[in-house]
Amino acid sequence: MYPDTTPQDAVMSDADAAVEAARIIADAYRPVPATPTAYRDTTPLPARGDAPPVTQPGRPPMSQGATDASALMLAGGATTAMVGGTAAMLMYVSQYADPLVCGLVFGAPTALVLALARLLKGAKPAPDVHHHYDGPVYQDQRNIHTRTTGVWAKTNNEQ
């Protein structure tokens, strides 16, 4: 064991120990002062800094058309995977399914949907245009054909 190196004047009496214990308990249960939970730094940001650009997580920035096409391709790929998985599972479970028949059965709905979409797209009538005015109105409807040519872009607007 280690020898007792506590000085004799550091030993407390029972009354002093009770007072010190009461003080420690009172400090422990004292309410915490209100501290801010948020901080807004109002210093202006520099126009540019020294840090190099960092690749952000997620999809890379694209145009709206590219984003739409990407989402459409992802949806088409997922649909194809589901249909192909169903056909494969059917052939595996039945142990007799003919791949040609499965291709016709699972491919027919896709071909039908594509054919209907093309039919509806071609059969769409031209929209009716209705204008309602109050008071005198001047209408100027022109078609302007623009063509830009040359190394130094020269634009010709023709009516």
C-alpha cells in the first residue's frame, strides 16, 4: 500500500464535511445560465477565396433537359429490370416456360404503350386560340426568321 501523505490540517471535521457536501449538492442542482444555441456570423463573405473548389455529393450539375432525360432513363431502366426479373423468375419457377413466349407476353405491353403514345402524339389537334379584349387593340403578328453565320457572328433577321 501507499503511505498516507494527507496533511493533518486537510482533514475535515464531520460538521465541515456536511457543509461542504451541501455546497457541492447546491452547485450541482443550480440552474444552468442561458447560453445561446445558435450564432450567425454577419461578416461579409469574400468575393472569392483561396480554397479550391470541392466536388459536392450527389448528381453533378446539369441542364434541366439533361436532368429530365437522366430521370427518364433511370425510370426506364428500373422498369426494364422489373419486367426482365419477373420474366426470369417465371421461367425459373416453371422450369418449362418458353423464352419466346415470355418475350412476347412481357414485351407486348411495352410495344402497346409505345404505339399508343405515338398515336396520341400524332392525333393531337391544333389548339384553339381565343383573345378577349376591352378597348382598342393593335395586333402585330409577324414571323421573323433569324440566321447567324460567319466567324464573327452576323445575325440577319428577315420578315
